[in-house]
Amino acid sequence: MLATLCVAASAAVVLPAGTAEAKPKQTLSQAKARLTKLNSQVDHLANDYNKAKERWSAADKQVKALNASVKQQRKSWAALRVRVAQMAASAYKNGSNGADIPTLLSAKDPQTVLDQMSAFTALSKNRSTELAQFLNASQLLQRQQAQAQQASADLAQKRNQLSAEKKRIEKSVKEQKALVDKLTPKSSGGGDDSGPVASNCSGGYHGSATGKARVVLEWAYGKCGTPYLYGGTGPRYDCSGFTMKAYAAAGVSIPRVVPDQYNATSRVSRGNLSPGDLVFFDDLGHVGIYVGGGKFIHSPHTGSYVKIDSLSNVWYSSHYVGAGAL
């Protein structure tokens, strides 16, 4: 079963200041522990980030739909305005009471029309159908314009918040990883994930999985060595982006974020894990795919890459939440 460490996002988590992390006064073990803790925070923040991206996408669709509706409604409003203009011309020609209509027609937008409601009310006594339609169209257009403008403003605000949060997170991780690399003896090849890409999943999947599980694992093994990307769903991935795309390769649709992937699967005991099952860690901040033999494949965190790890690893063992199967 493939395992992927996923970025999770939790707005409640507050990252430590980068200046404190940048001071090389920590020991190597302390710096690594700090980086591990920071990566955990990033995982949880990533879940919120990815969830927000889904809401962002939905909001974007709403804005486009509203703008399309406004465009269509403006056409209707313009057509009705022409009809009222014709009616006004006829009123003048026949000497009937239409004195207020030209003033109304001079309005360039629906709000101006609505401001002259009293005139519409007076005129509607004799021309109720046309004027009522014109008034209703003006009111509807005004509402839809306001909704579209508000939706656009909300979307821009969400986009800016997500962008700022993402930059802050990436800066914190980069600073702490730089500290780990600085403290690590050069002879050891750098920090935990800074050396050569691990070859522990090279050569592809050759396990016993069959059917869709095998397709999932073959796809996942094919991504071995791919650098992690916060919020990524391809060609680079975060943890849940990796698992989502692995399952998609087998024609199985699962949600985008770790908590939702957990809720979308059936619980499996650790003793009954099968290749292809999802394994979850760190209060649903991270996910991977079980491959068999007590191991899983995942996309861990910034600075790392898709690789295989062991469930017996101290961190994964102590932060193990559970497993899920479809």
C-alpha cells in the first residue's frame, strides 16, 4: 500500500518566527527535531490550504456564473429600455402623459432607474406591463451586479490570504532546513533528505497486489524520486495530492485533503493492512500508501521526494493514526 505524507493546513497553527529558526545555536539533533516539528505544522496547514483552494475554485465558478447572468440580464434590461423609449415617443406624439419617461430613459444604469421609482409608480398606472418589467429588470440587474462584485472581492481576498500563508510557510521551512544542512557534517552528505534520491523504490513495483491496487502502486513507484511540492497535484506532489493521483490512475476518485480521504475510506486494522491501503499519520496531517512488508510510499515534505519509509520508523510509529481501504 502506498503512503504519502501530505500537506495539511490548520489555520489555528502558528509557525515560529523565521529569525529564531535562523540562529545556528541549536545542535544538529535539536535542529532536526525542530524541522520535523515544523514539517508537521506545514502538513496541517497544507490541509487547510488545499481545502481553501477547493472553496476558491467553487467561488471562482460562482463569480463566472454571476457575471454571465449579469451579462444576460443587462441585455434584457437594454431591450426593455428600448421598448419603454418607443412607448415614450408614442406618448409624446399622441400628447398623452409621458413627461417623466424621457428622464427615466436617460438613466445609464439600473441604480439610477431605481432612484426614480416614484416616476415609475406614477407611470405604471397606465403602462403597467412594460414599466413593471423594466423596473423588475432594473432591480434584478442591480442585485446581480452587487452579488458579482462581492463574490469577486471575496475571491481576491481568499487568493491573497492563501498566497501570503503559503509564502510564510515556505520561508520557515527553508530557513530551518538551511540550518540543518549547515549543522550537518559535510561527510554525511547533508540533511536527512538532501543527499542522493533514495533508490528504495527503483525498478518499479513487483509485489503481490492485483487489480486496482496494483495499478495504484505501479503508478506510485513510477513517481519515486519526484520532489515534494506544497499544494501539488502533479507533476510534483504533496502527500494527499500524491495519494489522490495514485488512486485516480486506477480510476478511483478520492477527496483532495487528508481528513476527507480518511473519512472516505473504511477502517483497516494495522494487522490487516493490504497493499494499496492508505495509511494516516500525525492527527490526519499526513497520508501515504501501504506497499506491504510494513512499508509505505509517500511524498513527505518540502526538501524531500517520493520514497518508501517504514511504519516501524519511530516518528511514523508514534504518530500513526490508522489505515483506510476503499
